Amino acid sequence: MCNSFYYLRAGAERCFLDLSALLESQGHQVIPFSMNHEKNLPSPYSEYFTSYVDYPSLLRENNGLGDRFKVMERVLYSREANRNITRLIEDTKPDIAHIHGIGSETSPSILPAIKGAGIPIVQTLHDYRLLCPQISFVSNGEICERCKVHRYYNVVRRRCKRDSYSASLMAGIEITVHKLMQIYERNIDVFIAPSQFLKDKFLEFGFGNPIVHLTNFVNIEQFQPCYESDNYFVYYGRLVDYKGVFTLLEAMKEMPDSHLFVAGDGDAAEKMQRYIAENRLGNVSMLGHIDSEELIPLVQNAAATVVPSQWYENYSMSVIESLACATPVIASRIGGISEQVLDGWNGLLFKPGSTSALAQAMRYVLDNPMEREQMSLHARQRVEELNDPQQHYEKLMNIYESLLNVGNYIPV
């Protein structure tokens, strides 16, 4: 089970760790392969992990060629990662490999080593890394597909990556080289798309590998439903501009009788703190990263969770977890979100980036407690129907067994 980070960093890591635990609960031996990091969970296999690299620091504009060469070697084809995964395979002899987010930190150089050992490979797609150098289809604050049909020079021309020439150039080189090598296309036997939207986007961009739509799951018993609520709202997740966090702060100007709790970390955290101070938003509390024991009760008792994304969300774990708590979700109508939130049934959808539409939706939830109660009931119901761990396990086993028994994926 391969993922760059071996700790709960974001939604992809939640899927990676929860799936590992699910498989272990069913009697499978799960062997992780990741990058070493001080926050990593303990693992008997950590000696095989790749060394830690802090890419944002190494790609700063004032860094020298040595730092940039170190990044390029790791990103394009990491000999260390290839060597370590080869040792791991020789020592553990796995039956199948399941890839999550490897990208720059771990490098797809592990794929030929796995495939060369005769091991089938499944990859769950958590973002658009294989299509977009910026990963998110967001450039300078707007949805952008200018790199379609391999026009990857646009990432440099528009400085999409952190508004940095160096970071953007590296992202452009990375996707161009991997596309020329066909490193994913030649080695991945089947891709898993958590949302139909993501699957359709990959097909639109010409991916020919088999792609299966299989939604993410949630450990339902960990998120007990609460059908009563207070008049506050919650946002939790990564704090970056394209998550729509400033649209949400703007909307809170129109909600003086309510409160917003923001849980999470990210590049936009300091900018958000300044915005809150400058606009005297006393009804917004920044909590930073908080553990599940503190987060879950906060979500359970909220009037709604807000997901104001301005990028093509795949299949949001924040949405699933909120619905499992019987908490309605107010979310942007974008990407795969509308597959999770049915407008007026288990939450409300609004136009991405529209402060007034978001404030109107938040006001509706507060002013209509009976409708909110119905949405709460439907929220839990939808998760129980679509995101059950046992159903996910059985469908995943069909994929695994098809590859192991037949040698290639055959739809079941």
C-alpha cells in the first residue's frame, strides 16, 4: 500500500490509512511504503521508506542549482525509491500493490520495479496529478484546463505552482517526462475513481487504462449521528485559496448571529488570520489542526458543515464524515460534490465563489429547523447506503481477484 505520507495529513491519507485498517481487519497483511517523516505512524517497514525531502523549501527561487537538481532527480526517477521498493518486494513478496498519492515525494519510479516483479498494480486517484501539472486544475485563482492535449508549457507561462517559476517549471518537466515515459499508462492495471466526475475527466483527457468508479468509504461507527444542532458552522480541511476559504469568510460578514469554527492547516492560514483581524470577524474561530476526538463532536453539533470549494473536488472525505454525523453539508456545486450532496435533501448546493449564495444557504439552514432536521436524517441515510466499509471491501476484492486470477481487469 503506497502513499507519500504515512500519517493523517489530508483526505488521501485518510483513505490510505482507513483502507489499510479495513484490509487488516479482514485478515490481510498490509505492507506500507511511504516517505520518512517525523509525523509518521510507527511501522516495522519504515526502514524501506524513502528519505524525507521538503520540496517547498528546496524549490524557493533563491535556492541554488544543487537543491533543484536534488528535487529533479527525486521527482523524475528516484533511484532510491526504486531500490527500496525492490528490496521490500524481495523481502515480503506481496501479491498485489495498491497505489494512492505517490507523486513527487515517493516518485513513480516504484511502478516499473513493482510491475517487473510480476505484481498487479491498482491506483486510487485522489486528484488530477496525471492530467494537470498543478494537480488541481486551478491557476491563479480560477479553474483552468489550458494544459489539455499535453500543452504543459502553460504551467510555466502562468506560474501556476505557488506563483513560482522554479516550482512551475519543475511541475511542467515532471508531467512531460512521465507522459513521454508512459510510466503510469504502462504500469497501472486499473485505476479507481472515487467520483464519476473524476472518471469522466480522465476519459475526456484520453486515458485508455481501465477506470473503475468506486466511492470512498467511512467507518460509520466512528461517526455517530446527532440530530440536534447548535447555530454554528464548521469548515475543516486544508486551508488553501482554491478551497474557497475566503468566500466563506466573506459570507460570515453577513452572519453576525452565528459562528464559524475553522479546523485545519495550510498555506492560507496566516492570510486568513489577517483577514479575520482586519475585518473584525469576532464570529470566526481558527482552531488549527485538531484531533478526531475534538473534531467529531464539533461536527456532530453544527448546524452544517461548509465545503466552499472552487476546484474540481473529487469525492470529499469531509463531506462523507459530516453526513455520517447526520450534519447537513452546504457545498459548492462543482466537481464530484453534487454526487455526495443532493440539493435540498441532505444539504444545500451553491454557485462556487458566490458569497451571497453561500450566505443565503447558511441563513436558510438556521431559519428552517424542520427542513434542517429532514436533511440531517437523509445525510446519515445516504452514507449508510453508499459509503459502507463492507460494500467497499467486497467491490475492491472483485478488482483484486480479477487481476490475480485473470491477469487483467475484467468488470464484474
